[in-house]
Amino acid sequence: MMRAKNIVFIGFMGCGKSTLARALAKDLDFVFLCSDFLIEEKFNQKISEIFAEKGEEFFREQERKMADFFCSCSGACIATGGGFINVSNLKKMGFCIYLKASFEYLKRRLNENELSKRPLFRDEIKAKKLYNERLSKYEQKADFVLNVENKSIKELLDAVKKVIK
Ligand code: S3P
């Protein structure tokens, strides 16, 4: 397979998209891009503040702008937010890897501090509902599904490198 222009990580909150995208970028000497981080930097506000002050729809609009920008990039490992899969041009961005894990596993991974950064994970019942609604979307949009449960970064990195070669 010819190497895609970018490697894009998708999946629910807490699955390790930015950790793995950063590790892969270092390994391949690619650029590391993170949608949430770039949006935070633009407004000089945390995601939770953007949600509280400007609302979710404003944030989704920023994600769509970020998606257009990512389509114009190459040589990047891209970490997306959990809801980023709703942009229309995901497929044009590069090779999409879905980091899959059960809701229980993801919940266990997120400590108080990590939960406080994620407005849509504060209510566990709502988060579980969102997880169930998104499951099939992640699968549909992915070029490759990687089960991340109980795997080390090294194991995940090796698995990713095999499929993108
Ligand atoms: C969201 C996930 C978050 C962040 C925002 C909304 C979502 O990113 O983009 O809080 O809709 O699932 P992570 O997946 O990195 O937590």
C-alpha cells in the first residue's frame, strides 16, 4: 500500500488518539497535529471553556474548519476529538485508524482531571449513550480498526506501522 498523506486517529474520548498520534509522528518524523489543541490555541481557551461560553455548535464549526485545513496537509499524524467523525471530508484527510475500546475501559482510563476537560463525559449516562450512537460511525469511517485495550504504546505503534506500510 502506498503511504497515505496523513494518518488520522479517530475514536471515543480516552482511547489514546493524541498519545498514539504523537508517538507515531516522532517515529516517522511526521508533523503532529491535534484538532482540540489547535482549537484551544486559537481561542486561548480550554475546550471546557469553549463549550461553556460559546456552545457545542460553535466548537463543531471550528472542527469543520480544522477538517478543511487537515485536508490540505500532508506528512502529519492527526489526533482528532471524539466527535470529529461528523465532518464530511474525513476520508480526504488520509488513512483513518479507529482506536477501539469498550466504554468501561475508557471510563477507567479517565481520571478526575481528564474527565473535567471533557464536557461530554461529565454525565456518565449521556456519555454511554453517545458512545453507543457513535460506535458504528467509527467503524464505518475507519480504514483500519485497532483494538487498544490492555495494549502498550509500543504494541500499538508496531501494529499501526504494519498497516500503514
Ligand atoms: C469530544 C471529545 C473531546 C473534545 C470535546 C468533544 C466528543 O476530545 O473534542 O470535548 O464529542 O467526543 P477527546 O476525544 O480527545 O476527548
